[in-house]
Amino acid sequence: SSAQTMSSFHFPPRNGVLSYKVDGHNDKRVETNSLEPLVRYSAVIDKPFIDVHPRALRNKVVDTEKDEYTSAAPWYGNTVEDDVANLGSISLVIAHCEQSLDWISGYMFRDDGATISDITVYSICGIPVHGAPDGAKIIIADGGDSLTLGGPNHVFAHWIATQNKDVSAENKDDVVFFLHDSPHRFRDFLYWTFADMLRIVSANGFVCAETTFEVVVGRPREVPVSSSIYHENEQLASYAPGRYESFNPNFSSDYSDLYEWMSTMGMNVFAEHHYQPVCYGDMFAATKAQLFKKKTVGIVQKMEKRLRRGAELDVHNDADLEEAYFASRTWAALLQKPLGFNGVRAVHKRKRNISCIDSRCGVLTFRYKHIPYPHNLSPMTLPHASIGMPYVNEKNVTALWIGDVTNGDPGNLGKFEIVISHCDKPLHWLKEYVRGHSIDSITIYSKCGNPVEGAPEGSKVIRLPNVGRCDHTYAYWMARMPPVSAEMGNDTRHDVVLFIKDNDHRSQLWDLWSIEDMFRIASSNGFACAESVLPAPGEVGFEGVSISIYHNRTRWGEFSNGGYAREEGRDSIHEFKSKYTNLGAWAKDLELPVPYPFLPVCYGGIFIATKNQIAKKGKAVWERLEKSLSREDNIEEGHFAERSWAFLLSKPLYPDRRKLLYERNGLVRCIGYFKGRCGVLSIKPDKLPSILKLQGS
């Protein structure tokens, strides 16, 4: 053979292979007529690698859009070939905390021909599940049935770790979708359609619901940088979300970075592959062939044990647990088929920069003038615009600070009802207060034995024992509110209820939102407080300080009140003091889901809430609250409840918005005048200009 060797050529990946040119005359080659090519794959779905045709990689400049699209597919986590016909059954595993699941039916079942064989919903926060698809199996995982799970990543790991691991030729191509009830990133990035996810998972074995295409008003946004699902090894390996530590004292894990997290579980992906895929948004699908590989199952079992810390700490928001950040960046590397040789070349060819965009450290990017978007790309949509958002996601920090919104749409609200807590004041003023608004019903709860004067026509008057003031009245009504309906033509989820006392008492320092403003705010946040944190006309607030509706959770829990009488001669403080040392102890005893690290507070006892937000907490919460407020008339528990309505009824704060509050806050107040607003976030006016400049607001 050495005599026949002409040279050593570079034929990737056969570097150094010996070769010679055939002259066609004197060469004696081995006859190959009896050889047949090895048929390695019976279908695309069985290919072990993600690859592209080398034709798309031959030239530095790709001539056709088709070739460009082909070479770009791995970059975006897409595929140009699929095998949907060979997919098996489809199952859904859903982590539920408090948001309605009605969006899932519209998203998953809008494609004709898709059949879901099995739906499992894990309820992890003790809140009733609304909007679950028909036939869903509901598993209570909040400790009530001896099963306690943390956030979505723990739910997914638990499901994989506890399934039958036997994968056969009959079920290896079954697909499992892992979803949660809060697709809160859907306004930032486009999501693959259900059909696209099936197409991609059939070829890649895994697909992330969230794409790398940013979105503005439902369409792709033209940005000068294209980011990939793939990340550079060194930067990704060193990822550690330490900047979130200040939000939760129990946030930090025992792992210094993502490399240590993966290595201690036996994952050697950083040594085995050039680039690592990452799936953001914590929603994905995978085939059982990828899910139940022996090595994969062992790693997931270790992951599940590590994520139990969230359940032990009663942390159901993955943004509050470092292990969840690591797990989120593990799924794609663990479950997706690796890149083949040409797949690596396709990604490497496109890469120009390695960036740290927010928490996407190590993501591969390149600048471009035009790139063809993957076909059929569309955003995941909820039933309405702002009203369907599962989070308080206000990006204008000034509006967020004062409890206002910039994206409210009151036209999406439903019927308007009023609940009035009456003692001894006439109600003539109410007609002017709600003038111009169509009212579906007015219920007056009279508690002091006095006649109801000035009640609007058609009002329903109900007598109640004189206990718990207005807060007891509100809890009483909520505990008896009929179940909400999502039926077409009878959708009551977005009906709004005004809870108000028999006086339009105004604070001497703080202004009230108009009823129109309250509708606008409630259409986005699900809740609106009548009393604002803006100075009343002619006032400057207190000490010229700008205060927020948000409070520090720890200091908020320190509030207590030894005695309070708004009207002397009527209000006795003899039985005022409760058995609780402070507000935090009361909330813990009632098992209220107090958010961390910031929570909104509504002062004044007047507010609006949607029925959907009331229903989400479940009747048990309102029944416990009603019972606690039934002790006497003028009681400390009423002041505790006043400081709890906002966080119980408002949508939760979007995790990334906490950083804005943290940066803006100058001082947490809890002395003097602010003893009654213990924990309130505040800033001095002289610091405001620099803060606004820093935050661009």
C-alpha cells in the first residue's frame, strides 16, 4: 500500500487518510459489485445526531435562501427534515401553581389531527386548578397527599424519575410535553406552534417551546443580533445566578456554578461536545427514547433529589431557587440529540460573537442584515392581551412603583358588581362615585343594626353580625362567591367586584384613584387599590418622600397594633389585641401565600378585583380569613387583613421586575408615621433624578 500512496489529504472528518489517484488503466482495484450500502436509519426519527446536508456548508457565502435556511436550522433549534408520521402517542405533564390553564387547550388542540392520550396536572401550591383540559388527572402535590413538590423543574424531574423506564419499539417514539401554568416569557420571545414542536421533536428528540426570536406585538422583531440555542462551553460552564441572592436568603445552593452542578451528576457534556443547547422558559417536549435512556434516568433522579430543597422550603417559584436555574439549563443538553459533524460546522460557521445577554451567558450570536425566519413561527397567545397576562409585568418602573399600569385595557373586563360593608353612614354619595358605569348588582351587608339610607335602587341588603368590620364582610362574600365560568357566552372570570365601605373616606395625605383608573389597573393586574401613594391635592405626602405600594416582606411581617379607634364613642379597644405577636405570625397561622421579597399593600379598605383572582386562591383561604375576622368588632386582625388584600388578589410580580424595585428603593420605613406602613419601600426626592436616569424612566 505504501507504493500506491500518492499523498495524505485532509478530508474532514478523515484527517490524514491515505489516498491515490486512479488512472483507470493499470490499477487493480478490489471489485465491489457484491457490496451493499448499510441501511443505518429506517427513518429520520431514528437518527442519533442532528445534522445538515453538507451542500449547505460548502461555500462561505450561501447562494440560495433554501441553503441559508438549511444551514440556519440547527442554530435556532429547528429542523429541515421531520418524521411526524412515525411519532407515537402524546402526553402532557403540567406544573400548576395558581394560574388558569385555559390557554393550553387553545395552544395544544388548535391543530387538526392532534390527539392527546394522557394529561397529568401537578397542583403544587394548594390552589384549585382552573381551565384544565378535559380528562386531565389532577395530582395534589402541596403536602396534602404526602407528596410535596417545588417548582416546575422539580415537577418534571419527579415525573421522569417515577415513570416506568421500559422503552420498547412500540413506545420509544411517544412524545411528552412538559408545561407550566405561567408562560410569562411569551411577550419577549416567540413560541413554536404545537405543530412545529411535533415536527422538531420528531427529528431532534427534543424541542424547546420558546424560540430565540424576540417578539413585538405578536410578530418577530427585527434586531441586529441573532442568538442561537447553542452556548459556548467555557462561559456557560461558569454560569452562576448569584445576582439573585439578595431576593431570597435561601436562594443559594451548594454548587459554585453550572459546571459543578452537571459534573457531580455525571454529565460530561462540556468535554464531549463543542456547544451546548439551552432551553429557556421551562417548557419543552421530548420523545421517550430520549427521556428514558439509562444514563438520562440516573441523572434526572439525582436532579430530582437536589430540587427537593425547594419543596422543603415551600418555594414554588423557580426564580427563588438556584438549583432551578441550573436545572433549566440542563434539560436541552441532557435530552436533545447531539450535533453531528456537519451540524457543528453549521453552528460554528454562523457564530461571530459569544455574549452574556441577561442570564443567557455564553449564548452564540452574530450580526446580520436579514435572516429568514423559520416557517410557521407564531407567538403563544392567551385569551386576551393585558388581561390574560399571568404576572404583573409592568416595565415602566415609575408605574410599577406606584401600582399603575401602562397597558391596561378595561374594555376586556366583564360585568361590574359592588359589595358594600355598611354600619351607620348614608350611601347617597355612591351614585356619583360610580356614575357612568353599568352595574350588574349591588349587595349591601349591614352590620350595626342601623337603617340603610341612600341605598341605590335595586340593591340587595343582607344583615350580618357586627364583627370584623369591612374586612370580614369582604371575606364573607368571597367565601360564598359562585364558581367562575369560562364557557363561551358566560365567561365570568373577568367580571370585576368593587369592595367598598359605607364612606368614601379620603386620607389626608394620599389621593384616591378614580373608578376609571381602577378599572384600567385591574384589567392588567387583576386588582386595584382605591388609595394611591400619590399626594392628595395640595399635599406633598409625608416628609416629601416617594413611597411605593410595595413593601419589604420581612419588615411587613413585623407590623402590629396595640389599639385603634377611628371614631371615639363607637369603637371599643377592649378586645382589640389579637393572640398574634405580629402580622407575620397571623399570616403564617392562616397559611397565606405571602410572596417574597416584595409584596403590594392596599390601605384604606376600598379596592377592585376580578373574580378570576378571587377564585384562584380557593374558598378555603377566604373561609380561614372570615373565621379569623369573626372574633369581635374592632380587632387587630382587621388591620392584618387590610395589609393582605393586595398580595392575595393581585397577580404575582414578574420575577425580573423585582430587580427594578430593588434598585429604586432607598430606604425601608417602619418608624414614626411609617410604623403603620411597616416595610414600605421609599426614596428621597433628591435621589430620584439619578435613579430615573439609571433606569431610563
